[in-house]
Amino acid sequence: MTSNIDFLIGILIVLIILVYHYVGQHKLNEPGNNIFVFFLVLGMSDIFFDIVSTVSIEVGGPYYADLSKVLLTVFYLMQACVPYALYCYTQTLKRNYREVGRRNAQRMLFAPVLMMLLVLFNCFSELIFGFDDQGVYFTGPLYPAMYIYAVLFALLIAVEGLISYSQLGAKKYRVMLEFMLIMSLCVLIQYATRFLLLTGFGLGVGIIVLYFTLSNPRERLDGLTDIFNVQYFEEWAMHQIKGGRRFHVISIDFCRIKQINKILGTHTGDQILVDAGNYIWNLSESHYLFRLSGNRFGVAVRTLDEYERLRLALYDHYKSDVAVEGERIECPVIICGLIDAQEMGDSNNILNYIEYMASTVDGKGKSLMLQSDHKMVSGFYYNKEVEAYLTTAIREDLFDIYFQPIYSIKDGRFTAVEALSRLRHPTLGMISPEIFISVAEKNNLISQIGYLQFKKLCAFVREHRDIMDQIQNIKFNLSPAELMTTGYAKRLIALILENDLNPAWFQVEITESMATEYSDVIYRMTADLGKNGIRFCLDDFGSGFANLNTVLKMPFSVIKLDKSLLSGILNDPKIASFYKNIVDVFRSMSYTIVAEGVETKEEMDLVSSWGVSMIQGYYYSKPLDGEGLIEVLKDAQK
Ligand code: C2E
Ligand code: CA
Ligand code: CA
């Protein structure tokens, strides 16, 4: 009976196509990838020699016995390598490859060497296979040794995988078992039928399974830019950290991508990112490039020379406009540099730290370079400590409310207050709300804090109802996450009504940047709250790029001018005239205008002469605790 090699030919074609695609993709120069390529090529060659030796024996017959012998010997030499190559590949899947896996692989090298010697020795001894005087193929007494050898390796892989399960993880172990199951099934069928040559087929299918589950380079590439994705960065960085290898990271944030997408269309934004990926990839041979988030790339390098060279090259390139489709576009970047990133101890920490570094600058102006230093690192760990404390603080409701009275120029007294949150840490002391609010926002805790605080605020007003004879409204701040939480507005209203308070006593502050970015959500929320008589104040006007059109369409009745607008009004006529004109414009539209951050008499005199109706600032009062507020209001009545 002649053997059926159709399956072998089919799988060989598939593997050739696989190799073609595999080679053309970006890959890290890593043991796992290198051994996979080796395994792939070995598997292909093994199948190839399986086919040609079978054809030579069955078609060539006795005339080609010598050729068949050579081809079969090569085939068996490969058969001796395949189980070992699979073993090495499983070692690279372990997290501790460099410490343990590599040593295991070296230790087991004796097995394929012995096997190959046996195969070579077969040329004289014909213990495995041979050709008789008529040139007819026969199997020798040691023929089963090849099978036993493969089975022993399979057992070794399975048992060792189980022992080092924690280093391998469930997914990888499962895939290895799948591989072995496919192989064994094919070997069994081949053994049972004798003519269906399926061992090579099983090997090919196994390799394809590995490709799709564990070694598919596409899975590690970002779809848009074709460079490595953030999941791969995490994996790669963890590998380096565990192996105690030194590396430095440079991140590049394209701060204006959002605006560019909005103004020039997403294809322009995408093009900038794709160009950046190509440009940075080609900057060096020896670095690793990752897309860490929508608008952030990360480059990892091994040497300080390379680190300095790349940082400067990137800065040089992006300090001027970039060319996209023939147009020159201003596209400032923030370049953050972290030397000895492995010291962060964890890839997540590195990502968070880069995020933190980039958040310390606003990125609205020119391209700039930041270098990690001691101060930056302690700021980061401070934030982490705050983060860790927030859950306790929420659970035990440790936040306080402070009140900053707002002075009405017309009435000559305080007629409003802003409620501000405070948090004290047992060892760090008072934590600035700028910090704990933004940490809470990042960790999706702000709605819980906002709700707790509003509850406290309602309880306070209920207890000191008479302050509302003096005060027209109490302003409180809402964060974007609070606006987006469905039903949040209703819960706030419910709190007000439960405490038997008047919703018209409350005013929601929404910052300018939030109003611009989340306009649609705000429309909905303001409708819900507005129905009940709550009014709205636009906070921090002038601190960013407000989209005036959107803002004017929203139901704000009060506009607070940001304190940053005040700096310079005393000595720069241009700044002064700018402030005055804003006041004029909003006054003409009958908004109530609050000047925030007034600290001196000169500032107070100037802004009130321009027609600002209310003043919030240290000049009149700092934020006070509940008792302090009652005191101040009592004094004012005297
Ligand atoms: P904000 O809403 O702009 O609040 C005004 C901030 O300016 C307060 O800072 C206030 O203490 C400060 N301020 C008032 N007058 C002056 C002055 O004359 N000079 C200077 N230098 N500063 C002045 P604070 O209390 O540190 O709050 C910072 C920010 O934290 C607030 O800015 C607000 O955005 C946020 N925040 C505070 N409490 C809450 C809260 O309960 N919920 C939410 N979502 N955000 C809050
Ligand atoms: Ca505010
Ligand atoms: Ca403000």
C-alpha cells in the first residue's frame, strides 16, 4: 500500500504562507520569537523531508535506495530536534526564562545530541531503519526508540509545565496540552492506518495553533500604527524587570491630537500618529517602540547614550510643525524621560508614572522635554499614597466640607458660599483637593466622594437653616464622572428634598473645560437639575480654550472668572483691558460675574470698578470650616 502524503503537502503550503507573513511583521528580538521562528522553520523542513523521503522510497524504489537513505537520515535528524525545539519554546514562555528556562534548555541538550548520534550511527548499524540487498526499506529493532523519545519529551513538557505552572500561566499551559493532544491524535491515526502520514500534519497544525494563540505578532501590534501595543510593553517590561536588566523609557505625548481630530478630521490625527510611529521606529535599530495610549508612544532603550540621543532627536523633530498631506501643522509634544525604569519594579508603575509626569504640565504650548527627578518621583509616590488612602477615607467618610464666602459688592456683604472638600491624612497632613480630587477622578471614586459631601452639605444647611436668610446660594462643584453617572442628578435632588431644603438654594459649578468637552451630557444633567430650580455657574472661565458657542447655549446664570486671569492686571494694561472686556461682554449678556482669587485691595478695587458683581478670594475670606462660616456670617450681621 502506498502512503498518503496529501495532508503533508497541504500543511506544508500553509506553513510556507505562515512563514512569509510572520517574517514581514515587526517583532522584538526576543528568545520567544527567535525560538518560534526556529521551530517554524524546523517543522517545515521536517515535513518537507518527510514528503521527499516517502516519495523517494515509494516512487524511486530500489534504484533510489541510496538517495532514500540520505533523505530519511536527514528527516530523522530533524525528528530528533523537533521535540527538543518544542521543549525550548515552552521554556521561553515561562516568566523566569532567563533564570530557569534557559538553564533547563541547556541541560536537556544532551537528549537531541544523543538521538542525532544514534541516527548517524544508523548509517552503518541500520538499527533504526535500513534497505536490504534488494533496496527494500525495513525498520530496525531500535525503530520504536524514535517514538519513545518523542513521548518522553512530551511527558517532560507536560510534567514540568505543571510544576512551573505559576511561571507559565493557565493559557500557555492549556495551549501546550492542546499541541500535545493534536500530535498524539495524529500519531495514533498514523500508527493505526499505517498509510496516512499524519505525524508531520499534526506538527504543522500544532505550530499553527501556537501561532494563533501565543506567537502571533499581530496580537502584539497596534492596529493603526503597526508598532507594539501597550499589552506587549507590559509583558516586555516585566520580563526586563524580573531579569534585572536595565532600561530607560522615553514617552512622547501628542497633546493636540484631540483638537486636530476635531478640527482637521480623524484621518489627519491618525496620519500624524502613523507618521510618528514610522519616524521613531526608523530612528534607531536598537530600541523598542510601543504605542502606550491613544496619543502616547513609548521608546525603551538600553544605554544612556542611546537615551540622550533619542530624546534630543525627538525634541528636535517635534519642536517645529509637522507635515501632513502637504500641510504644516503645529503639533506640540511632551517628551518625558525616565532613566532606570526597571527600578519602578512593575510595568504598571512605569505607565502610571509616565502618565503622572505628563500630567504635571498642561501641554497647551510648545513642545517640551521633562526629565524624571527626585521631586517628580516623590510627587508620584505621594499621589499613590493618596490613592491608597481614598478608599479608606470613603469607607469611613473622613472628608470635611469647608466654605468660602463670596462677597457681593452691591450688597456690601457675603451673599453666597462655595462648598469645598477637605481631606486630612494621618501622616501626610492636609491633602490639597487639587490632588485628591484628580486622583479620585482617575480612579473613578469621585462620584462616591461627591455624593458623601453633598449629603454632608445638606445636613449642614438643615442644621443651620438660618444662614440662608443671609446667603442666596451655596455653590458646589461637580466632576465629569458625576455628570455621567445616570440618575446622579435625581439622587442629589432626593437628598435636598429629604432634608426639607429648597433646591433653589443650590448652584452647581461646572468648569469651562468640562462644559466644552462634555456638552451633551451637561445639557441632559442641567435639564434634570434645572427643572427643580437648581442653577448653574460656569467655573474657571479663562483657564483653557472654552468653546464659547457651546457655553453660551448652556443655562449658566453665573460666570466665574478664573484666578489666572488676574495675574498681571495691576501692571500690564493689555491684561487689564482683556479682563475688563470679558466683564463687559458677559455683563451685557446679563450674567452675574464672580472674580475668583482676589487677594489684595488693589485687585478688589480694580475688578469692582470694572463691574464685577461678586468677589471670591482670600482678600475677603479663605475657605472656613462650618463653625468658622457661622461665625463670619454672624459677625457680618452685627
Ligand atoms: P475651584 O472650584 O476653582 O475652587 C476655588 C479654589 O480657589 C479653592 O481651592 C479656593 O481655596 C481657591 N481660592 C479661593 N480664593 C483664592 C485666592 O484668593 N487665592 C488663591 N490662591 N486661591 C484661592 P481648593 O479648595 O484648594 O480647591 C481646589 C479645587 O478642587 C477646586 O477649584 C475644585 O475644582 C476642586 N474641588 C474642591 N472640592 C471639590 C469637591 O467637593 N468636588 C469637586 N468635584 N471638586 C472639588
Ligand atoms: Ca469651583
Ligand atoms: Ca474656580
